[in-house]
Amino acid sequence: MLTVERLRELLIYEPDTGLFTRRITVSNARGGRAGEVAGSINGAGYVYVNVDGSKHLAHRLAWLYMTGEWPTTGVDHRDHDEVNNRWNNLRLANQSMNNGNASVHADNPSGAKGVSHSQRLDKPWKARIHNRHLGHFATIEEAKAAYDKAAREIFGEFFRP
């Protein structure tokens, strides 16, 4: 398990930029020269850094570097930019909080979080959150407003419309 001492021996984290730079030259194929910015972007769009032959997500390394402890939950990017690992952009978040902060899924036909089409002719839209039915609505805007109200209460600062 990577320790904060080892991390700080190998890398410098700059909280204002969110970047890691190498303190020493690493001679293996995945290494880099001292002074070079460390990290690459993975297929999911997150920055990862190779440390002692293991890949680590940069936002989790930033947490370790700044607090001295591995995060006990997920680490969320406040601005939703997965490559922005500035310290003031990172916060701990459990899975529920991360879900509240997620954007609308690309395959969502309504285009609104928590809103789907209903079979009812008089109120063709329904809203749900955490498997809780919020009601049927005549317009998508009404259904979205119901979801947003419930989501604000549940997710607080992690709410994202």
C-alpha cells in the first residue's frame, strides 16, 4: 500500500494547479524525469499517475498527499471536470452523493434526471428518486421540478440539476 511518505518522496503535488510533478527520475518504462508533470488520462477521462508500478487516480493521490490518509469514500470533483485536481475542487463523497452530482445520462430519453415517460394519458411524465415515486405530471417541466426539489433536499450541496 502506497504511503504518504513514499508519495511525497516521489512526487510533488501543487494544490493550486492540481498537477503532480516528479521529484526524481524513474528509470523504468512507465517512469519519467525529475521535474516532469506526472500522469495520463484514462479511458473514463480521469488522470492517473503511475507510482512504483501501480496506477492511482490523481484525485485520490491528491487526497492522500494533502491529508496524509487515503480517502475513506470516493473523491468528487466539484466542477465536474475529471482532470481538474486542484485541491479546492476536491471533496469526499459517498456513492449517493456522487449520484446526486452526476449529469443526465446520455441515453435518458426525457433529457431530465429522474424523469421518464408514463403510460398515463392525462399525465404522461413521472418522476422518481432513489426508487421513490414522486408523482405523475402533465408536463416534463413539472416532473423535473418535482425531481429537483427532492434532489436538493436529499443531496444538498451535491445537487446537480
